[in-house]
Amino acid sequence: MWTHLVALDDRCMGLASARYMIRINGHLGATLLLAFPAMVSQQQGPATVLTGMLDQPGLYGVLAEIEALGLDLLEVRQLAPEARSPERGDTCPP
């Protein structure tokens, strides 16, 4: 039996990119943070938390960079999308 995948409208479903929170053990200095230009950093206790909007290749790139730098990855979490009003011309089919 053959099935067909349904094409999703990325503007409505938000599947193209999402907000992620990535927790890394330890405090990253300014030099290491340069490796993550798409992310905002924050110190939380003994960890560094990176947050930002990433598509799937971007997420994999950040995770690969964490591994390449030998950093201790503690957590990766996709955050709930922020509520925003549709922009002019952005309409979603019912």
C-alpha cells in the first residue's frame, strides 16, 4: 500500500523553525560563545543556557559544534512558540 505525505504550510504549522533551549554544563566564556552566533546565552547556576530560533539543520549544527568543542550537553528542549498575531497576508487555511 502506497501512502503520500501531505505538504504542510510552514507559515501556519511552524515546522520550519522553532525556539530551542540548550543547557550546557559550565560557564562558557566569550570566545566559546562566538561558536553560537544564532543563540542568546544566559548563566543559570553552574550551567550556560543557549536559546534561539533554529531550523532543523541549524539545530543539528549547534549540537555538532557542542560535540566538536567537547562541551557537556545537559539538555535540549523545544520551547512552546511565542504567541504572535498574524502579519498582513499571513493566512492559514481552515
